[in-house]
Amino acid sequence: MTSSTNKVATGKAISEQELTAQLDALLRMRDSEHAMFTAIASGMTRESFYDRLVAHVATVMPEVRCCLVSCDSELTDWRILNQQGWERVGVDKVGTLERVPQAMITFAASPSRDTCQYRELSTHSDWIAWYGLLDDQGLAQCDMLSVQDELGGWFLVALFSQSLSAVERQSFNWHVAQALKGLKTLTQAYFCHNEADRVLIESQKSDKVTGLLLRHAFDDLFAVMLKDARRYFQRLAMVSVQVTGLQQNDDIKQFSQVLAKTLRDNDLIARYSDNEFLMAMRIGQLDDVEVVAKKLMRSLDEAGLPQRPGCEVKVGLALYPEQSNNASLYHSAHNAAKAVAEPVGYRLEYYGNFVQSLDEAYSL
């Protein structure tokens, strides 16, 4: 280069040192994005995608705090998907965000723009429920990306950063803009991959290894089951069984057969993802859910599966009508299973708490 300065897209001059820093940042972003695209092409669950996305942001912009938020198409069911560290903003143990900033709602409801920026958050009443966390961590700016998922809902990436001087903000905003472009492409690629998978397997109802329902087939049948429960004032229990350490198809098939034996003919069971099985059953009263949990753990113990080296089985149970719909029930059961601390065990989700018995729930 013959000049000590160059022009960036904004038309403002920057030094060769700054230009080199920008190029290095772009290379880091592209390398991390390439790894993400490879993982997406290979297939991953939503939970794995969210975890990888947060890790990607930490790699390319370690100075920001990333918050992943989802809501349905009606903008009524809001969830923080990476809950750890965001508990103080009004998110319960199953991820439901109870105090949503109006700025976030307005942005999600405006699909004509896919990015936005809010500065000096502590001066905006929209974010009043978040003031405590934002002030403690010195977070003053939020840059957001919104992408519609394959189900018609909205997926938001919120990047929070500290207060910056005018000079610092120029460089920082450039980095954020580049990061958001990559995040938009990654999320769109993931949702497109999911939709393509759905189209490919739409005619298939059962998993090839276990013979159990596939995810989409379970969701369709459970929607009918839920309507019947509402019509006849029934109770339902949804059970998430998360297993690790079973690598061979024969072991996974045996495991699924043990689960299936605990159900009645009119109950549902699916291989919901590689390592998660989902069950839905009608129950007469709340106490029945503990009977189900103990019966399930006893059946697994008799089969000797939990005793295998490296095998962990974590079970979460959620109830309808305490939880209102399919998505709420799934998140509750899924997070209850994740809350199990021991290698083999279960938790009941009851009004946002994860307990081992209803007696424990009633004493809270």
C-alpha cells in the first residue's frame, strides 16, 4: 500500500492497522461460520444449534453478551433459549420470558427490517425490567437480528455491549454489522435445512431404528390428543427422556422398547431426536404422574440399561393443564430432564419448579 489510510464502506478513513484488524476479524468470522455451516449440513437439534450459535458469537465478538429469544407468530409466547445468566430479566426455569421489552416486541412485529440498534438502554423505559442486570454489567447498547423460522415464529439474536466512545463505536458497529450478516445467513440456513428435512420425511411416520413415531408425526397426533383433553377436561403428562452413552442401534432399540412397555395403547411415544424420546399419556389425577415416573425408572433399572458404563438417563415430566400447549409442555418436560443432577433420575415440572415429588412441590 502506498497510503497510510484507506476508505471503508462508510467513506471514513481508517489506518492500515485498523484495516488489518478488520480483515483479521472477518477471517475469524468466516472460519467460525464455515464450521457452523458444516455442522448444520450434518444435521443438529435445535438445542445444539442454539448452543453452537452462542459459542460462535463468543468466538467472533467476545466483548458482547448474546441473548437468543424466540416467540410464536402471534407474539404471545416469548422464551430465552440460552437461559444461563439471564435469569434476572424475568425468565422462569422453563425459559418463558415474562417481562418482554416493548422494543423487542415492536421489532419482532416489524418484519420489514431485520436488524436494529438501541443505545443508552438505561434511559429507555422499554427495558425497565432489565435495568438491574444491564446496570450491573455495564451493558448500554443492544443490536438485534430477527429471522422468521420454518414454523412461522420469530427468532431474535440480541447482542448487548458496554457504553463506548464515539471513536470506539465506529469500529464496534462495523464489527457488529458483519457479525449480524453472518448470523442471519446461518439462522436462515438452519431453518431452510429443517424445512427441507420436513419435506423429505413428511411421508414417513416412524423412525427406522426404533420403529417409534418421528417428531412431526408425534406433534400432529399430540395436537389431536390435546384438543380431546381440552374438550373432556382431561389431564395429560408429557415425558422427556434424555439418554446418553448408547451408541449402538441395538442398544437404542432395546431402550425404546423398554420405554414403550410402560405405555398404554392410546398413549404416544416418539424418538424426538437422536438422544431424546418424548412420551404423552392421559392421567386421571396429578398423583398419577409420580406413578408413571417411578414405573419408568423401575423398568429401565430392570433392563439394566442405566448400569452400563457412561450411560445416563434423565427424565422430565410436565402436566397439562398446568402448561397450556404443546410448545409449553415440551419446554417444561425438556428442561425438567435437564435439571436432573444425578446420572439417572427424574424431575417433575410444577409451576416453573423442578421437584422429585408433588409433596415437595406443595411445600414450596
